[in-house]
Amino acid sequence: MKLLITGGAGFIGSAVVRQAIRDNLKVVNVDALTYAACIENVASVSNSPNYSFEQVDICDRTELDRVFSEHQPDAVMHLAAESHVDRSIDGPSDFIETNISGTFNMLEAARAYWVDKGKPESFRFHHISTDEVYGSLPDDKSILFTEDTAYDPRSPYSASKAASDHLVRAWHETYGLPVVLTNCSNNYGPYHFPEKLIPVVILNALAGKELPIYGDGSNIRDWLYVEDHADALLTVIKQGEVGRTYNIGGENERTNLELVKTICRILDEYRSRESGSYQDLITFVADRPGHDARYAIDPTRISTELGWRPSVTIEEGLRKTVQWYLDNEDWWRALQNRDGVGKRLGTG
């Protein structure tokens, strides 16, 4: 199988690329290499005969048509997206352009290619989305996001992803394009770009800086180790039912404060401070505008229909993640001067 993977130099996309190559699949990595992309994320597979790279913007329809024609993929895994909520508050236009217009261009390029090939039943367009499209949940562990939960996006980011989800479903219903969709919970792990909560906490702690937590730290997220997510996505592209949506969760709910304290405890164990605990650096800051209270996914469908379950607990995953950042200082130091890194964004 040859996969065309968009956003394959990003955090989640590169995990999918690395896993696909390990699984002996052929990969065409399509990435514009914007601020959050890092080609070093796929350096370990870049010399594989099964790997190709195309620096192409998904908003460039002419280039997309060329890529489809030259590489003749069997399936598309569409991960390319602007994904940082804080950045979407400060500059929503990039999110509208990439997440909505870019997805439209991908759908049209894929449809033209699929039609030209005679509409093969085996072709798939796999659209990767987020649980944030569902809005916010109450603090009741019995209530979870399912594939039937109504959409209720609250930020420019989640609204743009919701719009892209609707486009994908419309292209399936209107044109018959064989699609599958997945909505995932918060990812974490190696190669996580240092503007998101977990890498910010790790790197600030190592630098002796304050560990900023929005509000009172009570916001809850379900955390999914990125390599588990990559495994789930490849399971869906191979086994998922056309037209079906699968929610992918880590079954690891934690408040932000609990999460940060766990990271501090691991850092205390792995690289202790000269005095005190890293928890002493925790600082509560003004909350993000429109900050959703809780996300939590019910992964029953993907578990019962496709046999997938997460394999990494939050404790195991955080230990792996902290150790990776300790071992890969050259990787994250090279990103410290990129636009917005280390700054408070999204204050409204």
C-alpha cells in the first residue's frame, strides 16, 4: 500500500510516517514545512526506499494534482492542519485557509485522481480530526464524547476543524468519495512541538522558569500517546468502514494541574533540582478565552469494530516523553527561536 500523508513532518504526522515505514508501507510525505514542522522528525526513515518527500502546500491545487499523478497513492491520510488553539485566537485566518480551504483542495485533488483511476473501491481518503469539535463536557465521568455527539466548537481552531469534517462527509455523500474519519483526544510524546502544554512544562522546568497553568488548573483532557495514535490511524486506514467515524482516545483523563504535577515528579526523579521540587515553579495565569472545561472520548467503536485499544498509560507515556526530551536537547533547542515559541499566545 502506498500512502499519501499530509503534514508528515509535524508531530502526529511524523509518528504516522515512521510507523508506516516500519510496517513496510510506501509513504509520500506532503508537507509545506511551516513553523511547527520539522524535517528532522522523519530523519530516521528518510533514506528508506519506501519514503518520498514533497514540499507542497495543501492550498496549492496545481501542485497537489502533480503529486497525485506522479506518486499514484492507494490512500490519503490527511493530517496537515493548523492546530494550536492559542494561535487560532490571535490569528484565525491561517486556520480558515489551511484547515478549510486546504481540506477542500485535498478533497478535490483526491476526487479528480480517484475518478481518473476509474473510482477504485479500495481507495481511501482518511481525514484526521480532533475531539475539540464536540465542544466541552461537564465534570461527570459517565458523560463522554461518542461518534454521535453533536458538534459544538468553541474556538477558531475547533470551528475550522469542524468545518473540514463536514466537507469530508459531504464529499462522501455527494460524490461517493470513499472516506473514513477519526477524531482524537490530546496527543503527547516525542517530537511534540514546544508550544503545547507538556513540552512547555518540561522545557520551562529544565530552564528553571515558571510553569504556567491556565486558570486554576481544573480543565480536564484525555491524553493519548502519539505512537498509540499512529497505530490507531493505520488500523483505521486498513480496516475502517467507508463513511464511518472512529473516535480515538487514550482513556487517560487528567486535570491540567494533575498532569503538570506528574511531570514535575518525574523530573524530580530523573534530573533533580539543586533545591526543592519542580512543583515549586508552578504558577497560575489568566485563563484562555473560551477555555473548554473537559474533553473525554469513548473509544468503544474502534475497540469493538477494529480491535484497537491504547497500550500506553499516562504514567508510562509521560516517563517516555520526559526521557526523550532529556535525551534530545539538540532537537528542541533548534526550535526555541521559531515564531511564538516561549511566548504567551491567545490572550484575546
